[in-house]
Amino acid sequence: MPRSAVAIYLPGDEIPAVNAELAEAGYEAIAVSSPDELEALLECRPDVGLAILDGEGDFDATIEMYALLHEGERNVPSLMIVSATASDRLSLAGRARVNGEFVTRPYSAASLRWRVEAMLIRAETMLIRTEALGDDARAAILEGEVGVASPAVAQRGQIVVIFNPKGGVGKTTIAINTAAVLQMRRNQRVLLIDCDTVTGHIVTSLGMAEIPTVVDVWNADLGRHASHSLPEIASAHSSGVAVLTMSRSPLHTEVLEPKRVAQAISAARDAYDWIIIDMHPDYGPLNQGIFALADQILVPVTPEVPTIRAAVQFREVAVDLEIRDRLALVVNRSNSGVSASDVEKVVGFGAIARIRSAGMLFVHAANSHRSAVEAFPKARVVGDIEALADRLISMRDDPGGTQRSMLWFVRPVRDLLDRLTSQAVGRSLSLRRSSEPVHTR
Ligand SMILES: Nc1ncnc2c1ncn2[C@@H]1O[C@H](COP(=O)(O)OP(=O)(O)O)[C@@H](O)[C@H]1O
Ligand SMILES: [Mg+2]
């Protein structure tokens, strides 16, 4: 069943804007004002897929609601609205990866909408996927956090977005070559997507200008009542990377409805280990939907003032979009201009890789329709990109590194919620709950 309703427990003056945004996204928002109302709603509406809870108002009511959302077999994810100070203190100044469970006030209704969409899309694709699994694996997933792959089943593909609002900083170069390194040298299955419908040039660089685009295929699907998945549309490059481009022209892209694109990308996580996405430099709905899904957002910066400024602007926008904790800097052409450590200081988030300037090497590789990994396998700059790819792998496999902060944050908050939940349950005779903790991790 599509989980298309969202329960909302928010102050009255915040409800209309949130309602309007969610309605535009096709979700029915249902306001509740007490735990009893939420309980009644959950009983009659199994399509409630998410709840937005106020973490600043009546905390007892919020805790009771949290318990109801996880009562018995039920596991409805929630998005908690907290104050910026609380979030800052808990998330260690924005470094935590909190998997979409917290939003800070003040928030914009639009950014909340994309968070809700991303959480529901992830939860829905997870549910569809678990239907094919046995009871044990399904139970393992339901025990864990919805939206995060359980170790009991195969790991889902990581979504890595490459973005900087400025052009010419190396986004496409880094996207192509990171994809090629992961595929060719680390034996990973990679889907490389050009989501830049205006200036995208992945397919021309790789000599694949004639491959079917998502717009071509989805437009043809309209007449046939079919919908091709992204793996079905993608074409293989000589490097082994599966390559996909959204469109060949910036016109007539209506079929690229942001929610549909986000759903398709999320579903493709089952078929690949990595989905690398090159984006057009804008903050429109298509990009916001993709940002919300991303596991990592790499921000290439060349050591010049205008590029650094653009990255600072993106950091500010990322705070509003609640994706700040996913940003990672990649200092490109790092051996020229401002020093890499100064770039890091000014931009305000850490670099995970430095890529040296390589003269015309990437241009020559593109002229031969290959990645630099294939054309110049021994080049030192390819080694730099290999180090970037390894860093991405270690961030995925060892969240204790960069993401250690998430555990410091999530565990104590979860433990607290668990404790408070059992107290609330003890107090409230109307609540039945199994003796298991709310979340086992
Ligand atoms: N580290 C580098 N060394 C040399 N040339 C580079 C490097 N990174 C990017 N380039 C070149 O800079 C130009 C712009 O890069 P591109 O990846 O197209 O940027 P964007 O996608 O951000 O617009 C391209 O000609 C590319 O070959
Ligand atoms: Mg580009």
C-alpha cells in the first residue's frame, strides 16, 4: 500500500504552510493535537507513512506519540522538529549524519517537504523490496531503522551527488573518473547519472551521445502504460560503468517530475553499489529531491575566490535544506592558487580529497571518449581520484570514521527516547507495547 499520508503534530500557525507543501507533493497531511488523536488515526489509516513531531512543545505528548508510532509491529518513521541550539549541541556542530530524523527550527516548509519525500521514498522502496524476502530478513529490517539498509540483507547502493553552484570546477571530471575508478579498480557496480539537463556533457565526453535518454524512454512509456527503470535505460560504457543521461535537450523535460526521478534513483540503489550523480548548478525542485536522497554530496572547489564563494553559498543553502551534514569538500587543482587548508577553513567543512592539476590530461581522455582511468591509468591524478574513491568506500563501510559523531548523537538520543518512552508507556494504561526496545541497533 502506498504510504501517502503524513501525521502532523505542530503548532497551529505552522500547519497551513506544511499542509500546502505536502499536498503539492501528493501527500495528505493530517494534523493531530494529542496522542489519543494520533492513536485513532494510526488505527484507521494504515497509509500513514510518516509523522512530523514537535520536539519543542509538549514533550510528554511527543514522547507518547513516538511510542505509538513504534507500538507492536508498527514502525512509522518520524521527523522531529527541534531548536537549532539543541540540534547544534547534539549534532556536534552539524557533523552528524542523522538519517533524516531531525529538522531544526526555523525551517522552511519546502525543505521539510523534500525531507518527507526522501524518507517516504526510501521507506517505500524498502517495503517493496522486503516483500520479496523471507520473514526473518523482513523482521531484521523492521527491527532496524527504516530507510537504512540492514546488515542482514545486501547493502544498498550509495548515492553520491557532485555539486557546486559554479561551473567549470571539475564536477563532471570528478563524477566520470570516480565512477570509473570504483568500477574498474574496486570491482563495484556503478551507475553514473548526468542530471544536468542544460549543460550536461558526460555522454559526449564518453562518446555516448546517441544513447537513449530518460526523457526519450519515459515519453515513449506514456503511450504504452509502461515505466522503465533506470537500470533498464542505462547503457554500458567501455569502462564497465552504466551511464544514464536525463535528457539531450533542456526543453520538453516535463516528464522528469522530481518525485518520479527521486523514486527511480532510490529504486536503482538495489542494482548498483554506487550511484554517482552530476547535477546542473541550481537549487530547483529536481535537485532538491536528489539532495535529500544523497548519502554524500561532494563539493569540488578549485582554489580561487569565486569558486570558494560559491561553495560558501552552497553551505548556507545546505543548512536551510538540512543536508549540511552530508557535504564533503574535494579540493580540485589543489596545487595551484589558495592553499587547500585555507580553502577548507574558508568553506567551513572538511576536505576528503585533493586532486592535483593535470594540464590537458582530462581533455585528451575525453577526446578519446574514455575516462582518464582508462586512457592514463598510471597518471598521478588518477591516483588522487583513486584515493577519493577509497575515502568514499571507507565512509560507507566504516561509519565510525567520519560518521562517528552520528553514533554519539543518535545513540544517546535514542536511549533517552527509549527510557522516556517506557516511562510514558508505564504511565499510560491506554498504551500496549512489547517489552522490546524501540530501536535496536
Ligand atoms: N584537476 C584538473 N586538472 C586539469 N584539468 C581539469 C581538472 N579538473 C577539471 N579540469 C578541466 O576543467 C574543465 C572544467 O571541468 P568540468 O569537470 O567540466 O567542470 P564542471 O562540471 O564543474 O563544469 C574541463 O575542461 C576539465 O577537463
Ligand atoms: Mg559539468
